[in-house]
Amino acid sequence: MRTFGFSEFLFILEAAKWTVALSMIAFIGGAIGGLIIALSRTSGKPVLQALSGGFIQIFQGTPLLLQLFLVFFGAPVAGFEINPWVAAGVALILNSSAFLGEIWRGCIQAIPAGQWEAAQALNLPYLARMRHVILPQAFKIALAPTVGYMVQIIKGTSLAAIIGFAEVTRSGQIINNATFQPLIVFSAVAAIYFVLCWPLSLLAARMERRQAAALAR
Amino acid sequence: MNYVFQFGDVFAAWPLLVKGTLSTIELSMLAMLIGLMVAIGCAWGKTAGPRPLRWFINAYIELIRNTPFLVQLFFFFFALPALGLRWSAHTAALTAMVVNLGAYATEIIRAGIESIPKGQIEAGLALNLKRRKIFQYVILKPALRTVYPALTSQFILLMLSSSVVSAISADDLTSVAANLQSQTFRSFEIYIVVAVIYLVLALSFSALFRVIYRLALHYPDRR
């Protein structure tokens, strides 16, 4: 029987690059989707607001694991060849679109009404108003919660292990099945996630404190 | 798309789905209750406890908040029994949920406690209330009131993430779904139905929390 040694640890550590890659895909896709959701929610158009509101309700009201299963088992139904990569990527993108959309909606709505009115008074069309007036200010407020949400995304990628995507958690399971040393294996797995997530958590907390200090002035 | 949806097998298994739903509700509610107790204790320790205790609670919070729930679950289910602790998947799942919720809820409640003005506590002292009474009525209750929305959405997140315990085959709704799909192969239909059940559960829990707020935390208006 194998024992847990350096090469086993390396096997798990190697898989961290898939965790990071999947997190990046989920974040970039989720950022694009989230921006669309946030803009629809704040558009004032009833149809867009209802659609994006429903999207958020569905993705925040059901477990991420079920969303993964639905994409994984649903894609063949719709006639697509699917592998765990695509299923995990699509499910995580949809999920983080909903959460980032809701976070950013709050940030956009936090911009004082006077700013909107001033932009309107200057006869700026919608795109210019958003691009030059609202979004740059909302961006500043959004930064801290967005970094905080990245931690959630990294942790969320662990669920891809359940559909067989070989990231850190899955590699941990594989090594555990070979070595039967769950204590050290899952401690190593947890440590890898901690090293990925903790700096982001600290950064988010620091940005939040700075913002609070800036607002208090 | 030429797929024929067949919900027949799914609906035929309704007693199992009801049973799974009930065990998810039971597991979540137990975890919420015990997790809330843990969190109140830790929040007290973090705001008023001695330094080593504070350090310990901080380490607990950071460790839990920066690792995935699935890994925590594996740790409780696979790693602790290797140390000689024998327990069922159900107990391991409940423990993992309590430990996970405890860390998040501690931070939420601590924020509430820190928002209580000092004058309010001094007013409690001036009224000669006992320390325990001050904590209970002057600090904790208004603090819970302040952070109630954050706390309840954390509760609902916990209920949703309880689906992950199916990975160690604890009894819950998602495990029922996984068993059903291996018997009937109607995976997509089953997971659609189960996702709808979770959505209904999430909405019901938030309705329940609104009722609890009105019953237990609502203050009569001054006017």
C-alpha cells in the first residue's frame, strides 16, 4: 500500500492548477454575466428586471450542486457532448453571474440619484452615462465584496469533484483511496484551499476597512 | 432536440422525495439551532473573552471560512474516524454543518454586538442588571435584530449547501435523488424536480424567518 509522501502531496498540489483555472473561468464568465444581470436589474425596464430577477432567484434559491447536476445531465438531453470541464465551467459561470449580479446591482444603486440626474441633464445617452458616470463610481464600492466573492468561487469549484472533475478535492479523494490516510490527505487538501483563499479574504477585509475609513471622513 | 421527458418514474417515487425533503429540513433546522448557539458563544468569546480564547476563535473562523464545505465534510467523515471516532454519516454531516455555520454566524453576530452603543450597556449597568441579563437583553437581542437579514440568508445558504452531504451518502434530499437516478436513469427529470423542491424550501424558510422576526424580535413602534 502507498503511504502519503512528497509525491502524493505533489499530485494534489498539481491539481491546484485546475482549481485555479476553473475559478478563473467562473470569475471571468461570471463577471460578464453578472454585469449584464446588474445592468438589467437597474435598467428600469420591467421585462428585463423580471427576467434578471427570476434568474437570480433561481440560482440563489437552488444548491450549486444541483445546478452542476442539471448542466451535467441536462446537456446530453439538449444534444451536446458534455465533459466535466464544460459542465463545471457552465454551472459555475451561471451561479456566479447570479451572485455577482446581485452584489453589483447593490453597488450601482448605491450611487446617489443626483449623479444619475446630472448625467441625464448633460444629455448623456445610456451607454455613456453608465460608462463614464455610474460604473466607475460603482466599481470602487464593488471592489471589496467582489474580492470576497472570489473566495466563494474558489470554494465552489470543489463541488466539481462530485461530477468527476480532477481538481484539488478530487485528487485528494484519489490519494485517500490509495493511501487510506484521510487525516493527512484531507488536511493537505484543506491547507491548499486555505493558501489560495486566505490572502483574498485578508485583502477583501483590508479594502473594506479602508473604504469604511474613507466614508467616515 | 428529440428528448422525451418522462416524469412518471420521478413522481411515482414521491414518498421517497417527501422523506428526503423532511430529512433535509430536519438536518438544516438542527444545524441552524445548534450552529446559532455555537455562534453566540463564540461571538461572546470574541468580544469579551480572554486573549487566548479570542485567538482560538479567530483561528477557527478563518480556517472554516477559507476552506470548502465539501472538504470539511470529508474531514469529519473520513479523517476523524481514522482517529478512532466512530459515527454515522448523518452525525458527521450534522457536525460539519454546525461547525461551518458556527464560523460564519459568529462573524455576523459579532458585527451586531459591536454595533451596540456603549451607552446602552452602561444604561444596563446603571439599572443594576446582572451581567448575564445585560448580555441577553441589552446586547444580544438588539444585535440579533440588527444582523437578522444577514443571519437568515446565511441559514438559507446552509440549507442549500446541505445538498453536499449527499457526497458521503448521509440521508437528505439530494441523496434520495442520486439513488433514484441510479435506479431509473431519469437523471435530468429527477434533478429538475429536486431543484424545484429546494427553491420552494428556500422561499418557505425565508417566509418562516419573517414570521419569527415578527414574533420574537419585533419592537412595538414608539408612536
